[in-house]
Amino acid sequence: MERNKVVIYKSNTSIEAQVKKDRKTLFGKKFIFSGSLKPAEQAKEFGKEFGKLLSEAKIKQISYVRGNSRYHGKVKAFADGLREAGIEF
């Protein structure tokens, strides 16, 4: 059985995450960076929030698809937030 995929897209001003299964998007959410916290810290909080949505949808295991983005900064912080929410990669 294939795992659900969490596909992310990041830019300088936002990060977007979608859950896909069998080439269909189940749901997604976008977060725009603002405020006094650093973007990486905000990405981690968004990861925790998105992890709660995954848990509510009874999704515990995922494949993390980061596209062409390197695994550091906001991308890594988002993944750390998902892990703190109890999601397994």
C-alpha cells in the first residue's frame, strides 16, 4: 500500500503543503510568513498545525516530497514540526 504524500512548495513569503494519494489532492493549506518570529520558526509552527490536520484525518505515516528545495531552513523546520505532531516519515 502506498503512503500518503505531503508535497510542499516554499517561497520567500509563504509555504504551501498538500496531502496527495493516488495522484489526487486530499487537502492542502497555505501559510504566509509575517510577524516577529523568524520564517523557520513560523514554518515549524505551521508543521505542527498541519500535523494535527493529518492526525484528524487519521494519517500517521507519510512520504515527504520537497521538490527541488534543499532539506534545510524552512523545509527542515516544517518537517520537524510534523514529527513533533506525531507523524512518521
